[in-house]
Amino acid sequence: MADPATQAMQDRGPTVLAVVIALLCVSTGFIVLRLISRMGVVKRVSNDDYAIVIAWLVAFGFSFSICYGTSVGLGRHEADVAPQDRESLKKAEYAFSVLYNPALMATKTSICLFYLTLSKNHPVFRWTTIATLTVVNVAGLALTFLNILQCRPVGAAFDDPILPTAKCIDIVTLYLSSAPVNIITDLAILFLPMPILTSMRLPRNEKIILIITFSFGAFVAVVDVVRIAYLESAALARLQNTSGSAASNAEYDYSWIASLSFMWSAVEVHVGVIVACVPGVKPLVAKIFPNLLGRIKQAGELTGNPFYGPGDAQWANLAPKTQSTSISAPPQSPMGATHLASSRRDSMGMLDFLTTPDTTPAMMQQTQTAAATASPTRSRTPSLTIFDFVNDNQAKSMVKLTNKQSYVPLALVTILFFLWGFAYGLLQVLNQQFQTIVGTSAGQAVALHSAYYAAYFFAPLTFGSYIFKKWGFKATFITGLCVYGVGTLVFWPSAVLASFPAFLVSNFIIGLGVATLETAGNPFISLCGPPEYAEVRLNISQGVQAIGSVLSPILAKKVLFRNVLDAPSLIDVQWTYLGIALFDVCLALIFFYLPIPEASDDDLEEMAERRETVFRRKSAGLPVIYTTLIVGVFAQFCYVGGQESVATYFEQYVAYVKPNSDIGPFNYQAVGHSVFAVGRFVTALAGLLIKPRRILFLLFIGAIVTSALAMSFDGYKGVAMIVLVLFFESGIFSLVFAISLRGLGKHTKTGSVVLTAATSSGAIIPAIMWPVVSNHNVRYAFCVVLAIFAFGALMPIYLSISPAAKKQVDPVHSRQNTILGGEMKPTTPNRANRIFSAVVRRKKTSSETTASDLPMCEHVEGEGAQSRCSCHANGREGECSCQRDESTNKEQWPG
């Protein structure tokens, strides 16, 4: 401890007092300006105004408690706090802790209520706002009651030291544990309106002002992170206390350490109040400084402005006083004229339209009527940009893309594959570190792994399926990234509390996010491009995912979690997960603006109809496509269960068969993961030369044989066998997934959901294997892996013995002759020269038709029927036109 002379100079109280009073004055000024704007200019006060006034009143209360606290010792070392002031200081701290969450809750409620006034024509935005509002209030009320009842009895919160008979919650730990809720709601409030704002048809300067106005919420999130850093310092001081007791503040100098946390909490709330008032102050600013924001003075100025799209005249403040002789004034409806006259009187612009509650449906209808009557005055080309820099053209259907056209979307989605592979590796290492620190049992270790994969059953079959089928691939990607980000933030309370149940929950939520990504990611890769290369594409993307699972454990073990040896160091890891969460949110925002191709049920059904006679055949009394899907779901269940059993017990197996190795089990596992990644790329390459069902058969046989040998060998031979198991199992997932989706048509998305849910076996089979390991040994337990792979091998056997299944799943590589209509025949990729010849032939045909990169029509009729179909330029570049002759059951060139 520092000497008394030094301690006498160490008083943070004046700094805390000055900052809190300054922010209280600024937030009070914004509240006054907002009320003047609403009551004096807009002439209307709405629910969000009442909520922000309540927020200010509560904020004033806890600011007063902090200011009072500085007068009785807050900001000083505990040794410098006078004994007679200790009880008063404890009461001030209690008052602050109780009022903090209601202040935040009221502020965010005001912002959400304001958003609801903008969401009448945006149902998705409306419901997400309602969900955010619900989370804000439920969490705020729960935390408020926890703070009120932080001690039993309640009066014990004022005692110092706390009596042995009383029980109190560590308030700093509670604050730190609730931090993810604040960050999640801060980010939601920040990003929710951006899609609507960036799609507004506005000139660049007004759009920038509008977006900046709504982006001030970023300051609240930044302040929250700074506050958390100081809370973490206080929590670490408590954890590093040698006595480990929370009985007295003096034991870890609470009044000194927590003072800055209190100050930054006040900053967070007051900045939130200021940010919530900024849009509401805009009408007053526009009234006093009408030219400050460069508003439009005449509707005629729209001519020649490149940043306007159709209907922009509705936002003009004034109608043109004089009109050009070449432009005739259109007639206006009485309603429209009345509204425009009102607009002139009020001098309201687009920002006022968004930032006032007077956006009633009738008012909006009047504005649209005025715009409709004004639109014929000149011809304008609709703008195709969002915020004047993002191309928002509707993307082409993914099932109609050529290989060349599919490269960019495939690369973008493959980033998500790397992300969930990286997450899987991080979780694996962090779970091991957590088990070491907390001292969990082997059964609890399996439970952590099972919690992650149990989410694969719930996410696809619930919200994942609904979003995927209703809104498509992009919406599912964004949802998965957001849920994944939430899961990484939930790690914080897990680390702070060092709680096994909390860790279980965080693993489950991260699993929900990754499972949602996989629900759309795997079918996207399978469908985006020519169907004959679906298995190849998916194995390449899954190979990138495997690279993520190789790099993340090494990075975690050697860099990120190297010093995670106790509870305080576990808390430090939260910053890694904060970075991952922010990356997820940014990636979700980027995906929103990217033109990701989609595939509707009609597109998928149209693609399936090209081989209708093949897909309608029956196998085992059912249409072959459904039989293959059922078998595929079972095979996927078996495969993932076997794969996760190998991964879970890999290190334990190596330690058993090679106990005195100089390399160590972790390094062997890194080698195994690398071989696993290489195996997926090898499988992708083999898919260019060998039929996928045959590759699948070879991989299952290899996995079965090596699993059996792993049960028999010791030493380096045993290690080599388990590494080979990883090699042979590497490509099975992609092959089963892509094969099972062939020919499902409009049911493709349902098939993807069921196949993704089947991967939940990763939560079941390792748990079944654990008692075998406990009762015998890990080498003997590989009999479970052997058996599960043997069951999975039923799929390639079925594909080999069923003629209908063969025709269904074998890729058809189309070959197009001349434009005069040579017959299209299926070719098999058994030989490299056939592939080369087909490529040369396609290039030749492309040059003859003078159309580049035209998609291939892939219709192939079975049952002896002939097909003739060619691509031609019929007014739209890249369209295929085929016509069926019903009398001859042939598809002929039109005309």
C-alpha cells in the first residue's frame, strides 16, 4: 500500500463530480431543446418523448447519488474514508446501483418507441424493434430487482462489514455479467434503422446527415465498452484478493477502484439521453437555421440532380415558383394540393418526416399522391444504388449461374464456412481451459460438447427453417451471424462467474448461430452454379471450414488462451470474444448490402423438372428423391456422430496408445485436423473424375477399416490409424449433403433443414461413447465409431444397388453442339479427356453463337426420349429457350 502522504493526494472524487455534473447539464439542455421542438414546432408530444423525460428524471437521481457519494468518500482509498461516512457511502452506492438499469431501460425504450413510428410500412423492422424493446425491458426489470434485493436482508447492503448471517450478491460481478445485454441492445438500436435509411431516395448531403444523426448511438456502445474495462478492473481486484471474501469493501479498496466505473456508467446513460434527443431536435434546428442542412428550395431543382430517384418531388419543401415552358404542370388532386400547401407552411423536409411523429398513414398517402401527379413532368432513370455506392440490383437466380458467374458469391459465403470452423476450434480449446480452471468432470466435458451440437437440432427445425423458407439465404445468413455474435457475448458472464451452467448456455447459443448458418450455407454452395459440380463446390468450401478449425486451436493455444490459467485470466479472454462479436455484426451488415443470389421454390422446381422422368421414379415404394433423402439423413446422423466421437476422444486416444510421446496429444490433433482439411480438397478433386457415390463408398470403407485398425494398434501405428480415420471421414459430409438434395425441387430447403438437424448426432454419439470409455478404455471404445460408420455405409450401398438412385444422383455433364440443334447427350466424367473435349466444344459453340457465357440448358430425358435444346439470344442475354413438341415427346428449337 502507498504511503499516507501519497494516498492523501489520490482522490478521484473531484474528477468524477466534474464529469457527472457536466454531462447532466448537457443532457438537460438536450431534453429542453427536444421538448421545445416537439411542443413548439411539431405541435405534438408522443410516447417516446414521455419515456425520455422519465429517463432523464431517473438519470438525475443516480447522478445526484454519485455526486453525493464523492462528498462522503467515493473516489478515495478505503483507508481515507472517514468511519462516520462509510454508511452514507454505502447508501449512495446502493442508490446508484438501483437507478442505473431503469435509466438505461427508459432511454432505450424511448428510442425503440420512436423507431416504431417509422416502421408502419416495414414489418420486419417493426417486429425486430418490438423484440429489442422486449429484451430491453425484461432484462432491465430483472436486473433492477436483482439490485434492489442484492442482499438478504435488504438492509445488509448498508452494513460495513456485512454481517456473517447476511447474504449479498457481488454487485461488480452482477454489472459485468449483465454487460452483454447492454452491448447487444446498443448494437441492435444502432443498426436496426440503417437498411431503411440507406435505401431512402435522397440527395447525398441529406442522406449523409440523416445516417450520421442515427449513428450517434455508436458513442453509447463505445462508452459501454470503456465502462466494462473499468468494471473488469474492479472484478479482477476482487478475484485477486487473498482472502477471497466480499465481506468488506476495504479488503479490495472498492471506493477507489469502482469510482471510475460509476463515472463511466453515468457517461453511458447521459450520452444515451443526448443521442435519443438528437433526431427530435432536428425540426427546431431546421426552423432556426433553414439553410444549415442544404435543404431543397424548389422542386424544379430535382432536374439534373444525379442523386434523385422516382418520387423525390414529394420531399421538396416548396413547389417551383416558375416552370419551364417545356414542362407542363400536371393537375393535382385537392388532397395533394392541401398537403403540399401544408408542407410549404411548415417547411418540413425529409429529415422532419422521419424525425417527427406526424407520419400518419393519411399524411403518407397525401405525399404519395402529390408525388404521383408530379412524376410525369420529366423522365428520370431510377437509381439503382443504396447510399449512392452500393449496387442493389436483384441478383440472378443461383441455379442459373455459370461456373464463372458463381465464383464471387461462392467466395463470399465460404467466408462463413471459415467462420464457423474457426468458432468450433476456439470453443474446443476454451472448453478445455475452462475444465482445467473449474475442475469439471469428464462427464461435464462431454456435456459442454453436447450442448453445442444439441443446438443443431433446435435451430434448423424452429426459427432457422422459418427464416430460410420465408426470406431466403441472405436473411438466414444475417440471422445466424447475429445469433452467433450474441453467443460469443454471453461468454462474458460465463467467464466472470466461472459457472458451468453459464458455459453450457454460451456453448448452446453459439451452436444455434452456427447451425443457422449451416442451414443456408451448405445448400447455397450446392445450388450456386451448375448442378453437376455441387459435390465439388461443397467439398472446397468445407475444406476452407476445416482450415479454420486447424488454425483456431493453434492460435488459441499458443496466443489467445496461452495464459488462461486461473479465473482472473479467464475474464481477460472476453475481449477476444468481443472482437469476434463485433466482426459478426459487421459481416452481417455487409451481407445485407451484398447482392447475394437467391433461389425460389419455383426456380428449384424448374431445375428439377429438367430431369422429371428420372426424379419421379420410385424406390422402396416412394419417389426415389424422398428415399434418397431419408437414407441421406440417416447417413448424415451416423457420420457426424462418428466424426465428433473421434474428435472428442482424439487426445485421450493418443495419450493412451502413445503415453510417452515427445510431441504431445495436442500437436498430433493439429496434424489430424490438417489431414482432415487436405482430405476434403482431395475429395473435391476426385469429384471431377469419379462419380460422387463411388467416392462416398470408398470413404466409408476407409473409415471403417481404419477405425477397426485403431482398435488393434498401439504406438505410432495407432496414432497413424486415427489420423487416417480423419482423412477418410473428411469428405463424407459434403457428399451426403449434396447427393441427398438432388432432384428435391421445391422441397430442397426442407431437405436442407432436415439434413442440418441430423448433425445433432454430435451431441448423442460421444455421450454414448463416454460410458464405454469409462468402463473399458478409449481404444476399445472405438468400437462405437466402427459401428456407427458401418451403419452410415448403408447409403453408398443403397446408391449402388438401386438403378433409380443411380440415375438420380449421378451428375449429368451437358454437352452442347451447334446452334442448329445437335442432340444433347449425358457424358460421364470418368476420363479427363472427355472433360477437356467438352470444355473445348463449349468454347467453340460460344464463339459461333456470338454470345458469351450463355448458360447451358441441362434437360436430359430418360426412357429413350430424345431432347434438343439450345441457348440463343432472344432479346435477353443468357436466356435459354426450349419448347416441347407434345406429339413427338421431343424438345425442339422454336420455329
